Amino acid sequence: MEFSVTDLLPLDAEQALLVGRVFDPEVGGPCVVVVIGDQAVDISAVEPTVSTLLEREDLLSAVQQDLGGRRWELQDLLAATAAGDTDRAHLLSPIDMQVIKAAGVTFVESMLERVIEERAQGDSSKALAIRERLSTAIGGAISTVRPGSPEAAQVKEILQAEGLWSQYLEVGIGPDPEIFSKAPVLSSVGTATDIGVLSRSTWNNPEPEVVLAVRSDGRAVGATLGNDVNLRDFEGRSALLLTEAKDNNRSCAIGPFIRLFDDSFSMADVRELDIELQVSGPDGFAMDGTSSMKKISRDPEELIGHAHGKHHQYPDGFVLFTGTLFSPTQDRHAPGAGFTHEVGDVVSISNPKLGMLRNTVKHAEEAEPWTQGIWAFARNLSARGLL
């Protein structure tokens, strides 16, 4: 899996403030970095974690300090990461101590796909017929409804009377969105590495999303790309299997870097982003699609408000997957069977403002295990004199 620094970075990288993490074998742990030109520069002396860095009131000036930290060529980091060479410095997910949250069913198209999963009970062969029936019956009626509005309540009454109501429609157009914990702290993976799906899953898909970086006070300070890897057959059998569908070894990819909000990039830009997806399989299969934030049902700030507030705090901050418009229906193996991943699929998620997150699919059971948790992280920072 090869791609260049040009692919990795935003098109306007020269004016973007990009923060991430690099694993440095010489110190045996992660370093907080800022991108300058074609290099990643260690700013761990400014703050030892991305979490504490994002809490700073002087964040924008802090990341532009030149303290003479170690520098790595981005192309070297990419090459080492893609090769799985842990003896060389390599890229990591750009977050550390933040809680990883996700909002689901925030786009009408993906909402209907969740209803299809539920009614098909995880059987992909039944999806096509259900999709056609639901699209005819309710697709147009729901697409213009604002969640939580009186009009949404009226639609709910009509659908209940017709026997078409679903728990996914409830969170899609009801007053409260679906907000769930996607993955444990420190478990996310970055770009140019493997992502995992369970070997016993036969219906699964990538979910290209915008991921917001949010401080402990609930203020978003940046954005990046994410892949909310999903097992459709598991969630379709029962919503109570959401954790098994969403949280597996290497099933949460974030990166390549957090782009901080400044004069060149803001929440207003996030609301206009189109996220591109490409899947290239070892069998010659190819698929692409787009998830447009312009079509989101709930504003990103509203989603943050449901995740954080007097009802729930995050002392180390959090990141929030904002949901996806894209639910792949392209047949891969048989007519009407839809899409599912194969081992070796290369998944590329990109946007000109955020760069590219690219990963290769493996079975979660066979992929590199997650071994470095919070205690190991803290011990390393302490040994390096950063705490």
C-alpha cells in the first residue's frame, strides 16, 4: 500500500495547522507532532499529549513554537507505517487520551439502510427487496423532515400506524440522536495501516466520516477523517450487538492529522465538506462514493451538545464521529447481495481540506493486537520526563 505525502496532506497544507502523533522507537513511545512542510516536528516539550495540547487557550500559537524538537520526513514515516516496521519511526492515530464517541443515523440515506439491516435481520440477501419497498413508502417523505420537529412527530405517527416505525427512524428524525462510544481510549489506528473486521462477519462496510476534536469544555477545535468500520450483519440481527458490530481490534481508524480551526479552516468549512471513499479489492473489485456534510440531518454543533454538557463531561476531551451518508449497496459477489469487505481491500477516505486516511482490511483476529494501554502510555511519558 503506497501513497505519497501529496496524497497524505491537504491541498492547502502550507497554510493548514496539522497536529498528529509519531511513535519514536528511540524513546519507546509516542511524540506529539506538528506538520511543517514535508516534515513532522516533535512538540512534546510543549505538551506531552494531544489531549492536553488541545486544552490550551493559546493552542494556535503553541503549535507554532519552534523548540528544536526532532524532525522526521513524512515520506519516511509513511513508508515505515505501511511496511509495519515498528523499529522505525512511524505514524499513529492523531489522538490519545480523548474518549472516542460516534453519532449514528445522522443522514437519511444511511438511516434507511439501518432500517433495512434491522428488517433483514442481518441477512444481506433480503436487503434489495426491503430497500425498494422502504424507498417507495417513506424515502421522500423523510428526506426533508427536520429531526425533533413537529413535522417529524407527525411522520412518526403515520409510520407507526402503517407498521413501518423503527428504532433507527426514532434516532434519525426523533428529538435525540444516537450517540455511542465507538472504541476505548488509545485503541484507534491511523493511516497507512490495517483495519479489522471480524472473520465471521459476512456483511460489513466502511463508514467514511468527519471526526471532530472537542475540548473538555465542549468546544470543537479541529477536525480529521475517520472510518467507523461497521458489521452490518451483527447490528442487523440486534441493536444490542452494536458493540460487537462497532468495537473490534483495529476497527476504528482516525487521521491522518487533526486540522486545527483557524482563519483558513473552521466549523463553517466542516459543514461544506464532501468526503470521498474509494475501495480497491485484491479481486479487482472497485467502488467509490461520497458522503456530503451538506446533507447531514443535524448540525455538528447540535451533535456535540448531545454528547457533552451538564449531563456528560469529558475531562480529557473527546472526538466525535459525525456519521456518514454513504451506505454501500453495490453488489460484489451475487446479484442483490450488496457489498461486503474482503481481506486485502484498500480503503481510501479523503478530502482536499483534510488529506487522506488509507487502510487495508484484515480480519480483526489476525491483525496486529492492541497491547499498549493507558498505564503503559503513562509510564513511558514519566520515564521521558514529560509528566
